[in-house]
Amino acid sequence: MNRFAWLVRRELWEHRAIWMAPAIVIAILLLGAVTGNLFIGDITVDAHTAGAETGHTLSKEDVEKLKKEADDWTVGASDEERQAIVDKLEKLEGRRVVGPAEALGLVPKAKQLKIVGLFYAAVAMLVVFVMGTIAFFYSLDALYSDRRDRSVLFWKSLPLSDAETVLAKFFTAAVGIPVVAAVAALLAQLIAAAGASAKVAIIGGDPSVLWNPAVLATALGSVGLMAAVSVLWYAPLVAYLLLVSAWSPRSPFLWASLPPVAVVMLERIAFGTAYVQAFLVHRFLGPFKAMVNDTSATPGVVVRQHSGELDITTTAADLGGRILDFVISPSMLVGLLGAAALIALAIWGRRYREENT
Amino acid sequence: MPDLIEATGLSKSYGDTKALDGVSFKVAEGRIVGLIGPNGAGKTTALKAVLGLTRFQGTLTVIGRDPYRQRHELMQDVCFIADVAVLPRWIRVQQVIDFIGATHPRFRREVCERFLARTDIKRTSRIKELSKGMVTQLNLALVIAIDAKLLVLDEPTLGLDILMRKQFYETLLNDYYDGERTILVTTHQVEEVEHILTDLMFINHGRIVLDASMEDVSNRYVQLAVRPDRAAAAQALGPISVRQGLGRVHMLFADRRREELDSFGDTGVPSVADLFVALMQGGQS
């Protein structure tokens, strides 16, 4: 193992949350899966709202509701395809729904797939949120905590350059944490899907919808893609936080957050505009907005046919295209240049700042 | 022996306070130098400059390098212990050994292991779980395992009890010092280091007040214990300090031959502490 790897390893020793937090999330999901508490609840809820309760006789209104739903969820389907669904649903009037499995079955396949896509996305977002929070506070702490407790004197007594040290910390936050997050999100998705499948199977439903190859591939693929994009997109944010961490005399959180908040408020008061705010939101949420900003409300899942058979090449190409547009956008490139400058300042701070603490 | 540290006109200000005011000194290889001074005299600033931890005016070469610009290269040959508080509290004993072993080319792991085997320190403990004495032992184990040319100690025994302090310096002399290595130490506990020092440097208000080898000190300064009735006569010889003792007046003379003073009472080599007090008071008046 080379020196750089040891430096990164040291970060993981010190900041155990980087691997313990995802481990805890996964453990909780596992527990949920084993105890049968994981469920793609939305599908049953929707079946209920459609009046498709067990032992319930479907009224005209129930059917109208289902038809309206089917309408919403068959965007892109041809008129004939849509008509076929409507015809099928109309035959349901006056029928009794005999079990939860059938209730589930009444939800249009396309909608089921959408919900499954959302389910995968929600599980991934849970992990992303946890890891994002960790990355934020790790970066703020990385060059500050050892100045606060004076252990910086110990680290500086070793033949390691300040540049190496800062770069290892940058690498940990900007690359290490996204990689851990991606692996954890993939595991979490698979565990959650397994748990939900078991539950669906127990009530007599067909769990295969959870393992639809197109949805699964899109869900897992977007996690990998997002991790890669995050590395590039969040580099300047990490570098900014490291810079604050290297320089702030105390309370790096306030030093990092108050100036941007003050600028946003001043802009609002002075000009009545919100450009800075828009910029900050873009910097924080950019990739996520790029993923979901689409007529289809589900990240990465584009349902094109009423049958629910997703065209995987279309969805992947669509998602990939949007992400690629995002990656080669000017703001991404400007951000990377900014990150390099901020890191250089952080290295300088690491070297210079010590004497004042 | 070549000079390991060469400082010329070293200055450093914090605001209006001059921590170092045009200090020049040299430290030759193989010496054990005590840098002694009252609080705020500039000791720590001088050490920080030597370690490349602070910027300064003037020129400073440590083992042929500019410490501020080439700190990480310099640190292959320099070892540093500040008071025991600087080891990171979260790290485990095994981790700190592994990390130094992996990043320090001069770390001799077996030396460290051998030393630690004589202690009760558990490898799995975190630093914060160790007693102060154990942290000192661990620090020593790490330092003596690094084959450095220069060891810098900044108040290394601060907050330790007298047994630990004694053990610290004994270990340093027995297990580390080999006559070629150089040690630069600052401390308030002068009595504990004076018998191991080869050179003495007093610093006050950012200036060097005394820079001499211990031989020079014992040649140059004479302590005289004189009976009160002869004190006036001795006073005429111009002592640099006079202190009233029990039935004796203690005087400290500079540049007086011992034979001149023998007739007044008992002469001897002054302790570093007495010399320190004498020179510091002299500097203030």
C-alpha cells in the first residue's frame, strides 16, 4: 500500500461514520426485510384508493378511478393500446376483488413498474442523503479538528507534505464517500427488493415486478452513474468546505454557511433577485434535478408502453443522454477549475494557518 | 562536527510582540542543547521555526534545508515531541505504529515493538484511554524508533510526575542518544535536564542571552558561598548576582578565576537554575 492509500486509510480510522453509517442503514434494511416490514406500500395504497379492497365489489366510480389512473400511467402509449386497457377495466365493474394479490393485480403493470422504480430510487436516496450529510461534515472537520486538539503538530512531525495530506482528505470526501455510497445504495436496493418480494409473495402476489430487468438495470445503473457524476459535480463543494476547514479559527460550520446565506439575503434585499440562491441550489442539487427533471416523475424510469414492458435501451439512452448533457455542461467544467483553485488555497491554509492556532 | 542548525537574524512578530528579535545561533551535530527561557521568551517560536511550522524573517538552515519550504523532506531526519497532548486522541496504538511504519522511511518497527513490550500499553487501546504516563511511554517508543538526526523536544515532560520525568530522560539517554544524534530541548524543569545537556542557550524577550557549552559555563561562571562578614569584600569583585542564604551569601561571578575567589569561601559550578535566574534578572535591570 502506498503512502496516499495510508493517508486515506487514516481518514477512515478517524472518521468511522464514513463506513459505519451505511453499514447501519443496511443493517436496518436487512432487519426490515427479515421481519417482513419492508413493502412497496404504494401499490397497495393505490389499489385501496381505487376501491380494490379485498372482498370489495368494484363500483362504477372505482372503475372510473382505475381508468383515470391508467390514463396517467400510459404516457406515450398509442391510442389503441390505451383503448385496450380501458376496455379491460370496464369489464371489472360489479366484480368482487378476492384478495390482496388480485388488488395488486388491478394496478396497471406500467404503474407497478413506476412504483418499483420509485421504490428503488427512494432506497438509494436514503443512502445518498446519509452519505451526503457525512461528506459535508467530514469535509468541514477534516482540516480543523486536528488544529483544535493540536494533534496537527503530531501529523506535521511526520514526513508528509501538506499537499499530500489535503489531497488525501479531498479524495476521501470527493471520491471515497461517493464510492462507498454507491456500493451501499446498490446493496440497500437489492436487500429492500428482496424483502419487498418476500412480502408480496406472502400475500400471494407476483414479486417478479420487483425484478423487472429494465427497472432493475435502470435503478442500479443510475446509482453508478450518479456516483460518477457526483465525484465531478461535488468536487468544488468539497474543496470549498476543505478550504473553510483549513482556515476558520473556530466553528467551520458557521464560517462555511453564514457567508453564502448572508449574500443570498443581501441580494434579495438590495436587488430583489435570487441568482446566488439559484446558483447554490444548482450546486447542491444539480445532478438530482437533472435526473428527475423530466415528464416522467420517476428518476430514470421512462414508461413508454402500456404493457409495462420497458424498452431498456430507450430508458438507458434517455437517462444517459441527460446525464451526459449535464457532465459536459459549462458549469461542470467551471466547477472543476474552481475546485482546483480552492484546493490550492486549502493546501496553503494547511501550511500557513497552523502557527495561529 | 558540522552544524546541524544554523540560524542568522531570525525574527518573528505576532502583532506588536516580537517573539524572536534577530536571533542567531548554531547547533553542532551530536550536541544536546537546552533552550531555556521564561514563558513567552520565544522558545516555542524558535522551535517552530526549526521544525518548519512557522514563517520567519532571517535565514535558517536545518540539516541543509529550509525548514518552512522543505518541511516534509526535513521531517525524515527530524523527530519532534511536544508535550504529551499532541498525539491524536482517537487513534489506536496499533494504528499509530502502522501509520508511522508506512509513512516514515526511518521508522524501525522492531525498536518500537521492543520498547513497548516493556510497558503495559495495549495495542488496541485508543490514546484517550491511556494514562498520561503511558502516552509518554508510547511517544518515547515512537521517537526512539525513528532513526533521526535531530530530535526536538518542546516541554516533553509537562504535567508528568517526577518518576515519569526521570524515566523519560533516562530512556532518552540510554536508548536513543548515541553521541551522533542531536537533541534540542526546551523545558521549565531545568534541574532535570542540566546533567544531560552539552550546551546551554538562554533566551529572553526574543533574544539569546547565553549560548555556551556546559564546559564553557563551568569555566566562565563561579558560584561562591561567602560568610556574611566577608560579603562586602567579595561584592567588590562585581558578582552578577547576590542571593542571601542560610548563614552564607551566594554570589555568582562571571569571568573570574576560581583562585581569586577561593579565599572568600566555598566555590563551585553554579546550577543552571541559579545561572538562569542570575542572567534573567541581569537582563531585566
